[in-house]
Amino acid sequence: GIIVFASVMATLGLQVLLESGRQLASKVHQNVFFRTEEKWMIGIMVSVTIIKFLLMLYCRGFQNEIVRAYAQDHFFDVVTNSIGLATAVLAVKFYWWIDPSGAILIALYTIGTWARTVLENVHSLIGRSAPPEFLTKLTFLIWNHHEQIKHIDTVRAYTFGSHYFVEVDIVLPEDMRLQEAHNIGETLQEKLEQLAEVERAFVHIDFEFTHRPEHKCN
């Protein structure tokens, strides 16, 4: 969702850039505002900007990536509304070309901001491995989960959106009852999925770690 939204915003920025460039090149301008309309425009823009600023502060208090994307969007609106209002008023008072020039600045800022957001979130979708510190944390939790865990064969964690998929292979005693082994694996899975960074955990149970060719067909 974040990538789609950011892509749309960057595309809109490109459209504004092209239209503003065309207006500057053709010297076509329409800055006819009556005083009453000008006051209404300034009042509405200032009110919206203040509301957006307050929403930005509110959303920044959350750790959820989606909500923080809203915070970025509100900050973006504060910047663009401020520039847009200033250049529109200056264009009315002084030179017409200030307005399309301000639109070009807004368009460049829009493209840069949301293109960077796209690149940041694309990296989280390509299955990058978790940092060693997080893998060490997982290993510690797994090893201390149950005294019957004899060996940790594999611990993997890779990005899936803003969270991780975790894959774990543990070794239990060969003569352990199936029900007990199942309970150990299930409770370990639940413990891992309670971590804020983990989206989904998969626990594989085995009785040895030499990995003889169990499924080899002659």
C-alpha cells in the first residue's frame, strides 16, 4: 500500500512539473483574484496547514509503518501548502511567474520525497536477511524455550514488508512422544510471533541434524 501510494504521489509530482514548465514557457497566466477570494484562499490554506501539522505530530507518536507513512504525508502537505500559499500570494502581488516557479519547486520536492519512500520500501520486499543482532536474539529465545531442545540447526529471518518471516529448525530427542514434540514446536512458534518484529514464524522439528538423504529416491 505504501509503495502504491508513493508511486502515485511521485507521478502526480511529475505531472505538476510538466504543466508548470509548460505554463512558464508559454507565459500563460491567470492571477485574477478579488480581495474577498484572496482572503478566503489564505484562510482556508492556513487552516488546512495547521490541521495537517497537528495530524503529523499525532501520527509520529506511533511505531506502525502505515501510520508513520501518514505522518510523512501530512508533513509533505504542510511543506507544499506553505510553499503553494506563499508563491500564490507573491504572484498576485508581484510577478505572475512566481506561482508556476513555486509549483515546480513543489513538484521536485514531491518526486524526490516519494521516490525515496518507494526505494526504501522496495528493499523490504525483496527478502533481505535480518541483521545478526536480531538472529542472535532469536537464537537465545529458542535455546531457552525448553530444556528438551538439544540442538538448533537453522535460524533464518528475512523481510516481508516491514516485518520478518522466521524459519527455525530444532532438534528434539528421538524417543520423545509426538504430542510433547508438537507442543514444544507450537509454543515456540507462538513465542516468536509475539515479537513485534515478526510477522510469521515457522518451526521445523527433527531428531537429528546430520541431514542424511531422507527423501532420496534410487
